[in-house]
Amino acid sequence: MKRTDRLYALMDLLKDGRLYRAEDLAARLSVSVRTIYRDMDTLVEAGVPVEGTRGAGYTARAAITLPPLNLTEEELGALHVGLAAVGAGAEAALAAAAHSLSAKIDAVLPEDHTAPRGAFGFSPHVARAALGFRHMPRLRDAIRARQRLALTLDDGAPAHEVRPLALDYWGRVWSCVVWDETAGTFARLRIDRITEARPLPGLFVDEPGKTLRDFRAAEGR
């Protein structure tokens, strides 16, 4: 498993709010405990709201309060993607302003109190998140219209024929929750790994065991 994929897998595990021992995480991901310690340090440095210490276990909080505003996950995600895009590709003055604004946001985000200033929107291991931004309009439209899609990922595998169900934003990573008709199971696909999103003929209707509610129930949410 690539390190970026492992970090994402760790965030996906931790977001349920439970306490996980490093030994259990290591066994789950088939790596050493030392590797888990290093990965946790990386997540904390990136501003992911991880709490815990070596030997005591790790958990994560998903609070997204930005005083004096209360932001939704989508609003905070849009802010992150926008800052990342402007900071990486704008002319010098705008890029500098994006980095300055990033530092100010970091200073007031409660869940990021352990992160280095200026990390918001520019974390190295999630900097690719902006790459998937170009697919967001099509994904959103498909979710609303119940349009089946063929999603091609960057792993070189054949396209997945999916029913897009929801967009999720957590740990500064966007993903699309889908019913994967190719695999016959639910999946959470990172949008920064999507290289093509192609509409397929025909719309889908809810079927037992294939809905967003079924997915949330399986996750215990």
C-alpha cells in the first residue's frame, strides 16, 4: 500500500471517534508499529485532528467550528480547495495572500491547534486534493440526478461503473461515496485519484442495500 493511501486509510478509520491502539492499526494495515507512529506524526503535522500518544492510543475529532462562524463540512472543504488552488497556481500577490489567509485560519481552527501555522490548504500529503476539483461539478450533478458514472482512477485499472451517492469531506480530503456496480459493494473513492468521470446511459433508482442510508448504517453512523 502506498504511503498516501495508508494515511487516507488511517484517517478513514479514526474518524469514527473510537480509540485505536497503534498495535491494532499496525495489524490492520500490515505495517510496523513504528510506521504507525510516523504516520500519526505526519497527520498531526498536516493539521488532521488526531489526538493521542504512543502507548495510549489514537482517536480523532471532527469539529469544524471556526469562530465566530459555524461552517459546514462543504463550506470548510470549499475554503480548503480554493486556498490550495490559489496558493499553488495564482500570481505571486494572490498566492502570498492565500498563504497569509491560511495562517489566519489555522490560528482559529480548534481542531488544528497542534498544526504548524500556514498548513491549512497546503498540507503536502493532501495537496493533490485540488486535482479532483475539476470533477466536482459532474459528481454533484450526477448525485442530484441519480446519473450512473464510469469513474477511472489513477491506478490503471478499468473504469468503475458506479452509482454516486454523496460527497464526503474529512481530514482535508474529498471522497465520493458510491455503490460500485463493478465490484458489487460500497466504496469511498478519493476524488484526487479520479482521472475521468464519464456519464453512463440511464439513471438509477434506490434499491435495498445500495442506498446512502444503507452505507451509513454499515458504517455505524
